Amino acid sequence: MNETKGARLADRLKTAAEAKQALLAKFKPRPAAADPLFAERGVAAAAELKAVRAERQAVRTVKKKAADAVAAGAAVAAVERAERKRAKAPTEAEAKDKRDAKYAARKARR
């Protein structure tokens, strides 16, 4: 049953101290077991990371080339549009002749 019955004060204090030490021993850190595959997992993770980075870089390169192609196409289109606009625009002499014709027609109506 209870071993402390009839024990002296010193024995009870000793038993209590041992019990307290046993409880505290539960919370002490234990040495961790070394993982044998730790290094291999690190190498595999590094290889995977390198592959992911290479893939992302490839995607960035493709996107940049596509954006450059679109920008170049837009620049060519802008130049072509400016050429067409300039070709359609009358020269100064043609514009002057047109104004003079309007003025003459207005004067003739009066």
C-alpha cells in the first residue's frame, strides 16, 4: 500500500524529492536521433528547386520574347499608319487650291 506510513520525515522528504525529479526528467530534452536520409533529401530538394527556377526562367524568357514581338509589331503598325496618313494628307499646294476653290464658289454664289 502506502510506503510512507510509519516513515520518518526525512524518508518522506526524500521520496517527495525523488518523485519531483522523476516528473522533471520527463521534460528534459532527449538526444535526437540523426536522420540517415537528411543529406539525400537536401540534395533532392536543391535539385527540385533548381528545376523549378529553370522552368520559371524559361517561362519568363518566352513571355519577354512574346512581349518584344508584340511591341515590334505595334511599332511597325504605327509606322505604317503614319505613312498611310501622310499619303492621304494633301500637300500644301493641294490644300491651298482647295481653299481657293471654296472661296471662288462662295463668291460666285453671291
